[in-house]
Amino acid sequence: MSDSAIRSGVEQALLARTWLLIPSFLIGPEVWRGVAEILEMLGQTAIIPSPGRTKPDDSDHLEPWLCDVLDSLPDDLNGPLVVCGYSATTPRLPMVADALIASGFEVTAVLMVNGRIPEDGVSPTERDSPFMDTLDALVRPDDYLPPWHRWWGSMVEDMLPDDEQRQRIFSECKPVPRSVFDQPIPAPELPNSVGLGFLGLGDMYRPSYDHAVGEGWAATRVDGEHLDLVVQPVLVAGAMLSLCRRAESLTPRPVL
């Protein structure tokens, strides 16, 4: 590759974009903090929404969450917008992007980081009965699930060897209603102008990565662990920038 081609690729990757970095509803916005700081250092704008929590008896867990995400963006935002979600939030990303486009925002890419591939009208537990059994065993008498980091014991603690990092992330893990996993999630088809990308961290979501590759999405997988966006934010931010450029350049874009 020539020097001019390399420069062109770097310049394209670093074009000013606004990154909507949506955390898992099981964890909290702090999980994106390091990546957001790296993106900002590279001339990007990063917004991390902090949606409120729903209650077990709420009939709809999605609409209030979606409204909070949309409200995190300023009305006067101009230029390309990248919708990026992590872990349990990835199935909700087409719903977010569709609503943003309907509101007049220019969404150029949807990037999914280590989560499930969206399926229209499918609930999170519908495709994974062992996971549903795990949740049922964890649910408390008040119909809440314990904070996410308590589901996995030392496995999650080992992913965050730094005590200060671990405390920051775990402090934002709050109980969530068990019923949030039973609500079907819409996944509207997005315009061909929206690129699709998947970033895999280690092997936890290898089936999703393989699906993305098979569908012709822009896909990248790095060795590591599920919480490496906290532990290795430089690596993850760099992978996201490269992935975004590839997703935006796919023509024609494979449909979701």
C-alpha cells in the first residue's frame, strides 16, 4: 500500500464524527469512559447516555430507555453520527438508529461491541434457554436480578485486575428487573446508507462475530476479554475507528 493510500485511510478514519456510546443496561456509562477519552483526544465527539432504570411491574422496558438515549443528544448536532452499543445493548441498536434517523440525524454507522446480533421481535432469552434458566435461578423475591457482576463471581473480577477500575465499574452495576429480558425487541431494517460493524472481544460472542462475517458486515475480533474496553481503551478505540471506516465504505451494504 502506498504512503498516500495509508494517509488517506488514516484521514478518513479520523474524520470528525459524533459517537453515541451506549453502555449495557446491566453495567453503566463508566464502562465507556476510557474509550470516550481516547476518541476525544483524536478529534471525535463522544456522548455516553445514562438511561434510567425500569421497575419489574413496568409494562414497557424499552420505550423509556430509548427516550433517555435520544434525549442525550443535542438538537443542534450536525455531521455524521455513529451509534455504538456494548454487550446487552446491541440487540437494541437498530431501534435506536431508526429513531435517530426519523428525528433527522445523519447516522452513518451502527457498531456492535461484543453482544448479540439483533433479531426483529425476539426477546433476549428466546434464543438462549440455558441463560434464561440462569436468570430464573438468580431472581430475587422482589423480581429484580442482582447486580450483573454478582452473576459471575471471580470470572468478572479477574477481567478487571485494577482495584480502582473494578470499583468504578461495579459501583454502577444495579439490580434490574428480570422481566426486562422477556420483552421482544424490534430491529427495524435500516437504510443502505448506514454501515454495519461488529467488534468482538475474545471468544465470548464468537457466534455473533461469525454471523457478522457471514453476512458481509465490517467485522473485527481482537484477543482479550469482555471488559477490555475498560482495561485496554486505546486498543478498543483504535479498532472502533478502523471498523467504522470499513462499515461506512461498504457499498452496497448488506441488510440487517
